Amino acid sequence: MGTIEKTQEELEVLELVATNHEIILYNDDVNTFDHVIDTLIKVCNHEELQAEQCALLVHYTGKCGVKTGSFDELKPQCTALLDAGLSAEII
């Protein structure tokens, strides 16, 4: 019985570690607030208010974490942000 519980705990820890990546969106002098907001809504499934807050944070602080998850989940979203002309990376 103890072995099964330990295995479950190990799986839960592995799941937490697997989602320990984040897309960071960086400020630029090219994209408008509307474009950034619309792209975050479309690509990252943000609500409008969340996208607006992220855009403001990027503007005033230079960067903002916009999405967390596993690398495999985030890669296509980061690529879509880059394809939309935004500056982003997965860390």
C-alpha cells in the first residue's frame, strides 16, 4: 500500500515539474497595444482583461509571463506569437 502512494506522489511531482515552463513576452517599439491584446486572446486564450493587463506589464516593465505549461504545450503558442511579430521566448 505504501508503494502505491509513493508512486502517486512521484507522479504528482513529475507533473508539477513538467509544467514548469513559461512564455515570456517582451516589449518592442513596433506592435500596438491592440495587436498585442488581440494576439494574446487568440493564441493564449486570454480573457480581454487579462490580455490588457499583460500588455501593460510588458509596456511598463519590459516583459511579462503570459502562459505557463509544459514545453510541448507552449511551443506552438510561442511560435504563433513570434509569427504574429511579437517578441517571446519559453523559459
